[in-house]
Amino acid sequence: MDNRVNSELIRVESLTKIYHLGEVKVVALRGVSFEVKGGDFLAIMGPSGSGKSTLMNIIGCLDRPTSGQYLLEGTEVSKLDKKQLAYIRNKKIGFVFQMFNLLPRTTALENIELPLLYSNVPTKKRNRLAEESLALVGLSGRKMHYTHQLSGGEQQRVAIARALVNSPSIILADEPTGNVDSQSGAEIMEIFEKLNNEKKITIILVTHDLEISKFAKKMILFRDGEIVKREIIKD
Amino acid sequence: MNLLKTVQVALKALNKNKMRSFLTMLGIIVGVLAVVAMVSIGQGAKVSVQERISQLGSNLLFVRPGSSFRHGVHGGWGSRTTLKPEDAEAIVEECPSVEMVSPEVNTRGQVVYKNKNWNPSISGIGADILAIRGWKMDAGIFFRRGDIKGAAKFCVLGKTVAENLFSDVSPIGEIIRIRQIPFTVLGVLATRGQAGGWFDQDDVILVPYTTAQKRLLGIQHINSIVVSAVSAESMSSAEQEISELLRRRHELADYEEDDFNIRNMADIQEAVTETAGTMTILLAGIASVSLLVGGIGIMNIMLVSVTERIREIGIRLSVGARERDILMQFLVEAIVLSLTGGLIGIIAGIIGSRVISSIAGWPTMVSVASIGLAFVFSAAVGVFFGFYPARKASKLNPIDALRYE
């Protein structure tokens, strides 16, 4: 899907994020810098509260950094307005959440169509893309099932199909296996591995599970809002 | 996202919460129903008042002499004796906008038939009074012109008088005594009913005005002249012509005020119609309050709905919904609710006003304007009360919305 393999996709320079919880100042990120190339499969690891989810939300354009630079395909994201950020979330980024975040009382197919709805894809094409996407995660037989009729693993696979449907440059997965049993977790990771290997889709994965991180090619270890270790796992 | 898709999404969301959607609509339904039904009652009242007054004669003018003024003392209106039968004749002959006239001489008197007696008002009138006033005969015949000219001792009874003097015999052809003078009863007028208060329009005896002048009162003047204009439109020209004619006939100098006074039915009609209009506005105002309350209900539910669906909003934002998309989604939901409620309310209002007509017997009239107004108003309620919650939803930060528990 992404032909720009090995070109620079994401560059983050001395990124900081400070939350103000009433009087208390919480520093979630203290000067993080790294880069991600097209076709990468990066695992961000670290204990809870180390700032890895905060980083993911900033990369996913759901949150803004307090200071520092974030370039996505060469564009300075922190300077964009809300409408442009919405466009990036819609077209360039597929987000997979720990809590699945599917719409309740809605069919699998409708959930997957959601990003296409906001990019004005005509109905027929929308249906076709959604079904293709659902086939990629191996759930073609479940398209008319409602969210609550699906198991946790299936819900997460629907969420991955939704992240894929608009052919994004990058998929961000925040603890995608955190709420499913270990077997479903393995299946989900195999899907990510396949997408990365066969479709050359760039993936950034947040996890604290060492087993899960072994599916990735590169690894960054976080502690207290800073990168403490960088490692190449394979290739 | 285009509008059609937005409407579809909104409908789907409303469909998922059928009961809540219906209860929200109920406020608007009742409000619109009240507006449509109340306005139809008001309109119905207005139209029936107008009809009744035009039955009284919307093309009628009443000429009365002015107030007398002797030795520094004013009499009441009509106390002058300047109006003469010749004035009436001149009016019908010389004023082109006037169709018919009838002089009037009014008095009261004791009326006796055998061992019964009664004290009705006695009206001396001209031969054209039936045509002018649109009165009808119940039985017998009316005066001919010759009877008027000859001051004949004939009379026509109002229904109340006939009932009081003649309980079971026909009064036609009988002799009654008015102030001791024998009169032959020619006929009985059809009933006209109460004219408001205790004034009974049927408690009257009609006699030729000449008879009233000469035999009953011994006077030369008349009390008033009833004039019918050729049409309702020519009222003001008729008034003008009569005024000029009478000033000339009464030889009034330019500095002198009129010694007569002209009133017309249109003034009265206008006043009463205005009153009915005020009532319509009042009723619509009261009903609008319930529509407003319905609107607040929508705002309340939409606010709850926004809070309840913060996660949904977060999900939509995270997959690329823009502020505008979220704003439109919730706004369209509110508008769909209020418009659907408005439509149901209009239908219920039409049915309701029919039911009121048939049960309470009030005249109602559902006007297109009131339907249009109710519809536009309910849409406006949707936009107005839907906007704040929708805006609140659209301003949410995606990450905060996703984390909301």
C-alpha cells in the first residue's frame, strides 16, 4: 500500500507534553526524539505511566504536544488546525485502541465504513472497500453482526479493518491485545505482521508485553517520559 | 459528510432510542397541537362574529340628530328635533350611494289585548325596513307604502310581544290597543334573538312611523334614519353625501357643527373583529408557551444525549469526523425530532379542533397560516434548542471524549 518504503514517514524532535491536573503539573513526555521510516514495525514498550500512550495520541493527532516538533510526511502537524487534523486522522492514520472503540448497536460493516463516511466515498465503493477490509482480517462472515454479538478478539479485528479501510500511511495500535485473551492476541499480532510484510504498511505498536513486542522489527523502551533504550529486533 | 448521509445517521441514532425520541417529540407535539387548535378556535370565533355582524347589515348607516343645547344645558345625543321625514326622503332621492332609507320614531307604551297587557318598545318605521335590516316575517303581511303614507292603525308584532299577548290564538287580524288606540295586527316578525345584555330585539311592536308621529306622540320630527348603502364599499361615500346634504338642508353655516350624527355598522364590525383577533393572539400566545416548553425538553434531551454519547463522538472524531460533521449530526437529530413532532402535532391539532367543534359546538377554522406558522416555529425550536448541545458536542477534544467514562 505504501510505496515509500524506507523513506522518512515520521520525525519527532524533543517532544514534551505537560498536563495540568488542577495545581499539579504532570510531565508525561520530556524531550522525546525518534523517527519512523516507511515499512517499519515499531514497538514502543514501557511500564504504565511512562508516557507511551501520550506519545501515541500525539502521533495519532488526537492530542497536541506542549512543545517540540512532529513531522508527518514532512508536514509540521502541531501547526495544523482542527479541520486539517481531522483530515489526517481520516486519511493518513488508522488507530487501533485497547478498548476497541467500536460504535455500539452498529454492525461490523457500518463500523468499518465510518471513516469512509467522513471522506464522502460513494455508497457502493464504501461497501466494497469495507468488505475487502473485513476480508483482510478474516471476518467476512461477520459483516452483519452487531458489535455486542462479537467476541473481544473479533471486535479488535473489526477495529483493525476500520483502521485499514481508508488505506492509511500508518497504523497506530495502542495495547491492541490488552483486552483480549492470549490466543486472540496472537491472531491479532499475526494480522499486523502480515499487513506489515505483505502490504508494507507501517505499524507503531504500544505494549508492555514482551511476547507481543517480538512481532515487531524495532523496539523503543520508555521510562518516565523518556526513551531509555532503542533496539533492532529483526532485519 | 453530505446532508443526506447526515440525515441518515441522525435517523439511525433516533431509531436506536425510540422511546426517548418519542417522549422528546411529545413536548413539540403537544405544543404544536395547542397552537393549531387554539388558533383554529380563535379564527372560528372571528369568522362567526364577522358573519353575524354582516347579517345585522354591514352596509347600514344610522343618522341621528345631535345633542340639543339650550340655555347652557346639553341634552343627550338624539335630543334635537331637527331631523324630519323630508330629510329621509331627500337622502334616498339625492344621494347616489344610498339605496334605501327608513325613518324611525321610537317610544314605549302599554299594549293591551283583552285581559292581557305588555309594555314593549314601539318602533315607527318605513316600508323598506324589512329589506334594509334583512328581517323576515314569521306570519301575516307587512305594511304597504299606502299604510305608511296614510298613518294607518296597523301594527306588526315582535315574537316576544306576540307570545305575551297571544298565548294560544293567532294574533293576525286581532285588534290590540296601544295607548288606548286600537291597532289591527298585520303580522308577526321572525325571531331575531338577544342582542347582548338584557336587550331583547323581539320585544318590539312595529307601526308606520307616520302613525307613531301623529297618533301616538304628536310630534313632527323623527328620532333617526336607517340608511342602506348600495354596497359595503360605498359606505364612506354615502356617509359623505348624507353629511353634505343634511348640512345644506339644515342651513348650517361653515362654523357651525353638525346637528346630526352618523354611525355605521362597519365601525362596530371592525371593533368586534379586532377583539376576536386579540383573543386569537392571546390563545396562540398561551399555546406558544407550551411549544417553548417542548423546545426546552428537546434541549434537555439533546444535552443528556450528548453526555451519554461522548465516547461515540470521540470515536467519530478519531476516525476523521470534523467539528462540522458532529455539529450537523446533533443539530439534524434535533431538527428531525422537532419537525416530526411538528408534523404529528399539526395532524393532531386538525383532528383536535374537529373534535372541539363537534363536542363543544364551537366554530373552529384551521387556517393554512396557522399550520405554516406552527411548522416553521417547531423547526425554529429544533434549530434554536438543538444548536447549543450540538455545538457543545462538536467542541469536544477527541482524546478527552475517548477517555470519558
